[in-house]
Amino acid sequence: MRASVLLICTVFALVAASGKRGLGIGSPFNASTDFKPFQATKAVSWYYNWSLKPLQPAPKCIEFVPMQYNGNGIENLEKTLLALKANRVLGFNEPDQPASVGGTSMDAQTACNLWMKYFVPLKTKYGIKLGLPAVSAGGLSWLNNFLIACPNHKADFLPIHWYGAPFWGVYDFLWSFHGNHPNIPVWVTEWAINDVTDYPTMANGLSSTATYFDGLDWIERYAWFGSYRANQNWANAELSATGALTAVGSTYVNTPFNNTITLSKTVCPSSSPIVVNGPYSHLFFVLRSQQAGSHRQSWLPFRKNLPRGCQQ
Ligand SMILES: *[C@@H]1O[C@H](CO)[C@@H](O)[C@H](O)[C@H]1NC(C)=O
Ligand SMILES: *[C@@H]1O[C@H](CO)[C@@H](O)[C@H](O)[C@H]1NC(C)=O
Ligand SMILES: *[C@@H]1O[C@H](CO)[C@@H](O)[C@H](O)[C@H]1NC(C)=O
């Protein structure tokens, strides 16, 4: 009985997509049509769009991760997250950068004060997992100031952004970042390559980096920038002006993904049928690990938030 319960939970887990790969959804993006190409391979398991408002219609089996973008309206954060039944929340976006480049320009002490007042209780009262403010690659000293101001932040993961050239610069950057923050999982919530103007080369860099992130146990999730429609003026976009996958988008969907860590909650309507089509070797690998107790830490929270499998 116990074994079969475990087995069922594990099957549900594997119905979910890659635990790591997500969408950073910019504008324009039509939620009625533009999620579909990303659902084909189950490579994508979560999305965010720098806000607390999920896109409508909601995609099946892709978790929405809300973000409190800056301090505006933060008094309503708790109420909003409870209404969304959110399990995770992202902190402020690029507080180290000015608004002209998409930042929120906050000083570290102000951010810390808001953090302690509005974010920490979400964790202590409801167990919502907290992602620290995401700085740009140039914001490492901002982050250090924040961590000094806020040693009791109780965060569960540390988002970071990287844009650069050449693309393999991201490896050194992230290893150094991890070296400075070894005890907290990293989410790469924006990354793209600056010195590339054509889709195939960009796609090649994307594929190599995503595969690399999949293999690192301290990288918990990642989202390329970005998932939106664009002409080829900056070749990072995953969708063309008409909503077709670009070579970059197609690479994001088709690059093999790591599904040994699929313990994230999927967001599915309860009426959807359960589809069992995962790679079973992984299933039994996970099952055996669970029984051996080696994945206990990740298994226990998962059992509390049992995800429902569903047809995408
Ligand atoms: C989004 O796609 C739907 C379905 O094709 C269409 O009816 C709607 O007009 C589109 N919305 C926008 C803003 O283009
Ligand atoms: C995210 O989506 C919501 C719901 O459609 C929308 O109101 C909001 O403007 C979007 N945020 C961004 C940054 O595009
Ligand atoms: C999958 O991810 C896990 C945990 O992050 C890691 O230990 C493992 O090496 C990865 N597997 C592959 C094939 O990349």
C-alpha cells in the first residue's frame, strides 16, 4: 500500500515537465495562442511575467510564479498570494538598476525593510517559498548590501540575471556567484547573449547554456529572456511577430531537459485526465531514491502539495 502510494505520487511528479525550465513572458504575448508551442514537449514547467497577475487564459501544467515588482501595492501582497494559492514568490526586479533599463531603483536598506515586513511573514505563516530580489550582473554589491542589512531574510532561492558576450561568460559568472552564495539555490530568471544577431547562433548558445544549467544541482530554475513576439531586431525572442517559434524558441522547447528533479507543483484543473508518458527509468530511479531516503528533503514538501497530472 505504502509502495503504491509512493508510486502514484512519483507518476504524478513525472507527468510534470522539466523542473527547471520556465518562461519569462514579455510583451507582446497572446496567452490564447502563444503558450501552445511551449507545451508540446513539456520542457517548460513554469512562467512569470514580472507581475502578480497571471495571464489569461491560464496555461495547463505551467505554474505561474508571481513577482512583487517593486514596493508599489506591497501591502496587498499577502492577500494576493493567498488568492492565487501561490507556493513561491519572486522579490523585486533589478532594484540595482534605474527604471529606464527595467530596474526598480531601490536602495538596499529600503528593500530590506519592505522584505522583513511583507515577505518574511509569507514564509513563516504559510510556507511560501521566497526568492530574493533579482539583481543584474552589475548589481552584486547591491545584493551584498541587502544581505548585510537583512541577515534574517529566510529566503529559499536567489534569482540572478545575466546578459553578456561571449555567451560562455555566463559560466564563470554563475560559478563565482554560487561561490559567494553557496548555501542557497540559484534561479537564473533572465539570461541572453549580447553579441549575437542571428537566431541560429543565439539558439546554439541557448541550447549549450540550458543544458549546462540542467546539470548543476545548485541551479533550481531558469528562464531565458525572453518569451515574447518580436521581429529579428534582437535575436533573443522565442516567438516571431506572428507567434511562431523562432529558432531560439524551438531550441528552448526541444533541447532535452532534466526531469530527474520534477518535484514542482503543476497547476492543472482537477478535471483534466492524468497522462502517464514519462521516461520510466527516471521514475524508478526517483522511486528507489525516495525509498532509500536520499531525496527525503525534496520529497516531503512535494507530498504536501501533491501536483495533479493533466493533459497539456
Ligand atoms: C489572441 O488570440 C486569439 C485567438 O486567436 C484572438 O481571438 C485574439 O484576438 C488575440 N488577441 C490579440 C490581442 O491579438
Ligand atoms: C502580466 O500579465 C498581466 C495579466 O495579463 C498583465 O496585466 C501585466 O501587465 C503583465 N505584466 C507585464 C510586465 O507585462
Ligand atoms: C539533473 O539535475 C540534477 C539535480 O539538479 C543533477 O544532479 C543531475 O546531474 C542532472 N542530470 C543531468 C543528466 O543533467
